[in-house]
Amino acid sequence: MRSRWSLLNPAHKQALPWGETNFGKVSIKRAQMFRNGFRWQDFSSGGPALPKNCDLRFEAETNVSWPYSVYWQVVNTGTDAQKANGLRGGFEEGQTDQGRLTRKESTLYKGSHTIEYFIIKGGLCVARSGLFIVNIQ
């Protein structure tokens, strides 16, 4: 059985490349799943396993004033992701959507995965959301 530590800190997860300060706050305020033409459904971090092949949408909020850069770190784990060469753990620059901080993903691999949101300003990580855990059947 895998330990909680190995889920939260797998070997392929990249370390934070910026210096860090506790300047501001950012949090994932909403996570939703969409499947088979049904309406978007909210889900919680660490909640029951979601089915494969669903669309996911995350919305975050921050109190950091513009301008800033946004980054997401998605970390896939498990044998499904490993076999498909789908282990992720790097940082991906995000976009704002009409002033909102959003990210779209999908449920491809069975297992527990994490997503975290970062606000970068002046070359420093000034806010981070903390890990949001997504379990997939």
C-alpha cells in the first residue's frame, strides 16, 4: 500500500522553481466534473473516485493584485499513468479567462492525482493553493 507521503511527493514531482513568500492567498474555490452530456457536477478534494473519461474544470480565486503570472502543477500517479507515459509533475503556465483563474483537465488515469495553483509576482511565488486531490476509478 502506498503511503500518503508518496502520493503527495512522488519522485517525478518537480520542486518549486521560485523563491516563496507568504504575501497573498489563492484557493481552488470550485472543482467540477462533466460526463456523458450531463450537467457540470461539483466535487471535493479527496472525495469519492470519479469515472475515467470525464472533463474537469477548476476555478481559483486570489487576493493578489494584478499583474502576476499563474501556474498549475498537475501530478499524475499510478500504474495507468506510468504505462501511458502520462506521469506529470511540472509547472504549466495558466491563463485567466475573462478575469477568472480557470484550468481544464480530464480524468484519464486510475489513481490519486494532485493539482495545485501558484501566483508568481516579481519572480517569487507569492501565493499557492495547497494540494487538491483528485481520485479516479
